[in-house]
Amino acid sequence: NAGVTQTPKFRVLKTGQSMTLLCAQDMNHEYMYWYRQDPGMGLRLIHYSVGEGTTAKGEVPDGYNVSRLKKQNFLLGLESAAPSQTSVYFCASSQRGGGEPGTQYFGPGTRLTVT
Amino acid sequence: SQQGEEDPQALSIQEGENATMNCSYKTSINNLQWYRQNSGRGLVHLILIRSNEREKHSGRLRVTLDTSKKSSSLLITASRAADTASYFCATDGRDDKIIFGKGTRLHILP
């Protein structure tokens, strides 16, 4: 099993450009999450999904959109990138257990720089 | 705002000593988890403790949970150089959200 993979690993964008980050998991997990990590800020939840076809807003959703068309994939889109979106983005997935999310499995991260 | 807050923000100890870090949270939870992150890598799950549990062990790790004080502690015994990393607590909030704290940076000195 590859676990959780993220594409791309690195990206540099100019302000105003758009891009999509892809997260894929092969563990048949119900839950998937997108976080951003900035120095001194820990991980902040952007959007998440509790199942195929569903998405929900996290702590810092503005400027991002997501889609979960297939259970194994969770896409994070930036429509018009801003320098404030320079960050490391992590995707995670977890299995639903006992009516609550369980252990999260993380991808290796995508380092995005917006100039 | 973030649910969990770790304390201290940074900790340096000698190899072989025990390391203790704390996490406080604001609202009721179903479970609390601890994760480790090595520099430049993704997070790795260490241990999960449910709200009806008070203590849990896994190898050199010991986690306690005090729901009345809304706090948890992670103890790493007999620390090793490989334990140098950032440690995060995460709580499940409403609507299946998992919220992380800002982390404790642990540095093990040789």
C-alpha cells in the first residue's frame, strides 16, 4: 500500500494563478482532510470530507475549494493564489470507527510558494 | 481558534531523561490523539486516548487524560536522539473535525 500520496511535492505560483493539489489514499478511508502548516501555527484545517461527494469547511477555508468525486481522491484548489497561501499543505485520511474519526494517516506534504 | 494548545512550545533535555509535554483543550471531546512530526515530514500517529480513559501506554510513551481539567500529557521515558521532533495533540471536535495544536518542539541533547 502506498498509503496517502500528494501531488505535486513542490510548486511555485505567481499571484493570481490557479492550481489543484491532489491527494490520493488507497486504504479505503471514509474521512479525508486538508491542512496547511505555517511556522509557529501548527496545522490548521482547511476543508475536510466525511465521504464521497461530501465536503465541509474547516478553520481556514477562504481562498480554497475542494472536491471529493471519488472516495480515494481529495482535491484542493486555489482559484487565485495569494502570497498568504504560501505554506506547506498536508492531506490526511482516516477510517470511521464507532461513529467518530480515528487515527489520521498523513501524506508527505506539498510545499507551495506564491510570489 | 485552535482547540488544543501544547505546553511548552519548546523543550530541550539530555538523552536518557524523560520528556513531558502537555495539551489543553477547550470543549468536550470524544478522543485525543498525539502525533509526531520529524522536520520536513508528515505527521505520524503515536497514540489515541478516549474520553473515558485516564491513562494509556505504548512502549516508552505514556499518555494521561483529565477531562475535568480538559488537559492531557505525553510522557516519553528514557529519551533518545531519534525522539527529536515536534509533537502535536489533536482533538476531535464537532462535525468530525480534527483540530491540532501548535505543537511542542522537543530537542534531545547528546
